[in-house]
Amino acid sequence: MLIKNNTTKLLVTLSFLLIFPFVQKQWFNLYSLNINDISFYSILYYLSGAICPSLVCLNSLKNYTYYSFNNEKIQSIKIIKGKRLLILVAINLIFLSYLIADYIYINFDLIFNLFLEGINIPKPDIPQLIFFIFFISILLIFKKSRFLLKKIILVNFFLISFYFWHLQINNISVDDQFHIYRYFGLNDLNLINLFILVAIEISFYTWSFISYKTNLSDWIVPKPQIGEVMTFLNILIFYFFIIIYYSILI
């Protein structure tokens, strides 16, 4: 029954993501008829930009934050330890910390460039970046601070999504004074924002698996089983449909 309910919720959510952008386009057409005045449809269209980011944040907080893994006795032939584990820990922790630091900087950079003109936030130099990575790495090691960081990331995603929605509605272009400009392998800001979040989600999930319970203190991590792989696929499937949503909305 639980699986059936979860499947139903997933289908409803995915159906909504496929239909809603077409509804938003209709609201935009109605808003465009009287673009210079504030109307019901202009307010509706403006606020609709918060719906998908809110859905992403709620789903991520509920399903992709407080992970629980199989705690059965680890078999010696199915473990990661020693130098391999050290390399895995170092790469994942540094990569995740860098992504979080850069993502938070993107948010502040957007705030200063959009709403506080004339005040430039300096880009962190190498020593400062190393400090931020080290500081975030420490926070990621502890469970409570790791969960707090995840919540900050989701708030960050929501705010950046709404900034981009504001830019899109007001036809404000992003130039090289914005830090996110360097991600312009893509033309759609929402997709850039989403891909950064997906990278953080995957790295956060990997780190949650590595640091689960006594894995690090025992310096032994079990190799992923089918359950862990399915959770990983679940993350990819969910964000695949979010990507489709934003692709339709373009």
C-alpha cells in the first residue's frame, strides 16, 4: 500500500510538472495583453515562478536529506577502506564543499548586482576559497550541521530561482559582471541553477553514504547495494522531470 501511495504521488507530481508550464504560458499571454499595468494575471504569473522551486525544495528536504542506509554486518569482500577510502573521502568532501561555497557566493553576487547597485562583492581569492572549503568540510562531517547546510542550499536554490524568474519577466540580461556568467555553456539560467543543485544533491548523497553512522570512525564503507543505487536513480529521475519542466517553459 505504501509503495502504491508513493507511486501515485510521484505520478501526480510528474504530471503536474509536464502540464503546469503550459498553464504558465497561458497566464503569460494574458499578462502580455496589459503588460504595463498590474493585473490579476500579472501577479499570478509572477508568483507562479515560485511553485516549481518550492516543490523541488520540499521534495529534496523530505526525500534527499535525511538518508538511511542498510546497517547489516559488512562483509569483508564488499567494503571500501584504506587508501581508496581516503581518496574517495577527500575528492567528495572537497568537491561538495567547493560547490556549496560557490553556490552561496552566486546568491550573494546576484543580490548585490540586482538590488544593491554600486556595491560589488569581491570574488574570494585562493586562500579565502581554501578557508571556505575547509570550513564547510568541517560542517559536513557533523550530522546536525550537515543537515543545516542542506537547508541553506535549498533556500539558496529557491532564492536564485526567483531571481532568475524576476530577470526573465523584466527582460534583464546577465552579463560578465555576474559570477554565474562563467557557467554560460548553457543559455538558460534556470537550467544552470538546476544543474548546480543536481551536482550538489549527488555529492551530498554520496557523502551521506560515506559518512553514515560509524563508517568514518571505523574507516570502512560498504560498497553500494541495490537500495543505494535505486535512491540515486530516484534523484536523477526527479530532476530529469524538473529539467523537462524548465525546458518546456523556455
